Amino acid sequence: FIRKMTCAQRSPTLVEDLPTEIFFQIFGFLKLQELNTAFSDLNSRMNLIIRSTNNISLSIKVNNTNGLELLHLYSDQINHLSIIDSANVTDLPLLPKLRSLALICKNYSQWHLVRPEKMPSLKTLCIES
């Protein structure tokens, strides 16, 4: 016996009910700032999914202290990092999964940030002035 359910009888699907794999797909399209603002501290499951995400991009722009905090909080997960005219970035933490680094600055003052021992997986380096 099969009976059709009316809209009123169906329970709504909540975002929290989505499988983890869907969140990994969604998070792959977001920069770390967006990911952190939209999903961080919603609940313990969401925090665990964020901490398990592998393909994270971060862009630090002029005097962005939030970007610096995120850099240190998620340093073991960041794959792509852009530092744009941000003189307040004076040192980088160990970035074991970093594959791509872009330094865009007015002069070459941030060359010292490129240290192979802190970026063992680095494949692409772009420096622009």
C-alpha cells in the first residue's frame, strides 16, 4: 500500500541533515574568510567538517588582522594563499599543505616570507610588484 504524502505531512530537510560530502563540495568553492563567517561555530558537527576540509584558500589583503588570525588557526589546511599589499604579514607559520602562494606587494619587501622549510608542498609561486 503506497500513499502519497502531502507537503504538510513531509518534514523539512535542514541544512544540518546534508551529508558531509556535500559540505566538502560546497566548502571547496569558498575562501576561508567566507567559510569561517558562514559556518564556523554553528554547531560541533559543522566545526568538525570545517577542520576536516582539505582544499582551503585564504587571501590576506591590506592590514587584514582577521586574515592573519585565520592563517594561524588553519595553517595545516591551507592549500592556496594570497598576500596582497599586507605589510603586517611579517612571518608565516608552517604551511604543510600549501601548494600555491601569491605575493602581491608594492615592493619586494616580503621575499623573506618564501621559506621552503615552511612550505614543503609548494608547487606554484607568484610574486608581483
